[in-house]
Amino acid sequence: MKWLKPYIKTIHLWLGLASGLVVFIMALSGSILVFEKELGPFFDPPYYKVPQIASRKLPADILTEEARSRHPGSVLTNLYIFDDPGRSILIHLTDKDGQRLVISADPYSGAILKDTFYKKRFFTIVTELHRYLLMGDTGKAITGISCLVFVVLLISGIILWWPLRLKNLKQRLTIKWNASFKRLNWDLHSVFGFYSALFLLITALTGLIWSYDWYENLMYYLADGASKPVHLVKNRATKSTESKKEFFYESMLKETDSLFSYKGDIRLIVPGGDRSILVLKESLEAGIPNVRDMAYFDMHSGQRLKTTLYRELSTGDKIRRLVYPVHIGSIYGYPTKILAFLICLVAASSPVTGFLIWKGRKKKAKNNRYRAHSKRRKTKHGPLLQKQQV
């Protein structure tokens, strides 16, 4: 292992320098996204709270029509209904120019509380920065490669951290706070890096899901022995043969709510084309996030076509639903969120402390070369100077 470390050190150094800025941006933006649900009401209150809670809610269709009337030619894509009576309803539209809109509506009065482009929302910008560096597909490629590089950095970092002699293990596990800046910086990089390495590795490996389809399929193959299943249910009726119910979307929401009697938030998705409408209900009583049952409805007649329960999903599907809460640390509430926030800060600091280590060693090497050059010059000209003095 000793002979291998210099090569690993070189790989760790140059990969770190190459990906450092991207890792810093992803980690810092990730630390903000950890508390998106908690910070959202402060940044954008109209998207979270209604002015006053009343005894009865309006049908969702009235709210969606009011939202669409503000944007002629727009189509409904998503509808979010929350179990919390104090939450507003979120309506997602796509306008005639293909731009996504997010509209917050008061389910009691029918008033539109806020209407803006999806891409202009604060947390949308932070998410786009985190995943794509605000550069679209080019940014996605960069963050994907950087995430892979980060996995290599974590593994190589552990190898470099591991002491050659076990008697030095205690020194590698503690930070010497009263040491020189150079030593303290090294400790912050290596010791914090060691303690957070496992959690950062989990974060990086789950993050790769959004970068590479092959990686997601690999996860499914490992879990199910097959590629990712396609949950697609096509419409049966046609627009010309079936007429819609009076409160078309409201009927689907109520039917789904009665099918799954637990407390939960509901999301209605309108994919368009020949695909049916999907209504998901996420249980707020489950011990983990993203426990959702699904109901499919014909987009022309409103008839229920299929019901898929969470317990019927494959192991791969269940793991896939856990990827996001594991990635952002919401899997077990505030304890894991705080942990995720702290390791994001460690990840953001690592490129900085690593750069300072490299800069310090580069400066030291330069000084050593200068001293060696001065010594050679003195040795070469020393006898001549002594002769001239005589």
C-alpha cells in the first residue's frame, strides 16, 4: 500500500483541483435544499399559506379554470392538494409558449394568491444550480462527471487518510485546534473528511440517479434483476365518445382520497397524449417519505382504470422512491436533515481546504528549489570569492 499512495495522492490532487469549484457549488446549494420545506414559507409565503381557513373548500376544477383563465391556451399538468388545511393548492400549467407556471390558489375563497413562472422561483433556481449549474444539458453533464469524480475522491481520500502505522490512528482521528494554520487546515480537510466520508458517499451515489439512466437501470437490475419498469396506463375512451363529469378533477381527487383512507397529500398528474391521468396519495402516517399509492383515470371519461398499491411495487421501485429523501436527508426527519446539512458544509469546505493544502505545498516546493539553487550557487562561487578576498 505504501508504494501505491504517491500515485493515489497525485490522482486525488488533480481530480480535486479539476472538480473543486463544481463540488463547492453543488454542496453549498445542496445544504440550502435540505431545508427547502422549512425555508419555503419564509421566501414565498403565498405558495404555502392561505389567509384564512374556512369550513368548506371549493372544487379543484373551479380553481384550475380560474388559473387557466389568466393564461389563455394553457394546459394543466400538475395539481397538488395538501392535507394541512392551512396550505394553498398548487396548480402547475404549461402556457401556449411551452413555459411552466406555478399558481397558488386559496381553496376556500378561490382567490389566486400568486402566479409566477416555475423557473423564477427561488428554490427552482437553487435546484437548477445544484443539478445543472444553470447551464441546461451542458451543466448536467458537468455535474454528473463531477459527482463520479467526487466518489473517486472520497475513496482515494480514505486510502490517503489511513495511517501506515496503527499507533498514529488517534492522531488521524482528532483535530489539533491550537496548531498552526497549516496543520489545522490539514486536519479540517482530512479528519472531517474521514468522519463524513460514508455519508458523503451515500449522497454522491444517490445523486448519480439524476445524471445517468444507465446508473438508474443498474440499480433496478441489482434490486429486481430487470430494467426499470414502465408504469404506463393508456386511456380507453376517446374524446368524441365520452363527456367529462361536471367536476372532472375533483371527482378523481375524492375517489382517490376515499380509496386510500389514511392522512396524506395528493398529487394529480396530467401527462397528455394517450396516457391516463395519474393521482398519487402520499401517506403522512408512514415511517418514511414517498410511501404513495396510485390510481389511474381515463382522461376523457374520468373512469378509474387501475389502482397500484405501494406494497405491490417491486423492490427497485421502493428503493427508487427512497433515493430523494436519502439524498436530501429527509428520510428520518430533522436528525437526518441536520446531518445532511452538516456533511454538505464539509463537502463545500473540502475543495477550499484541499486547495490551501496544495497551495502551501507548492509554495514550500518553490522555496526549497530557491534554497537549493542558492546553495549550489554559493558552493560554486565560494572558493573564487575567498581567493579574491585574499
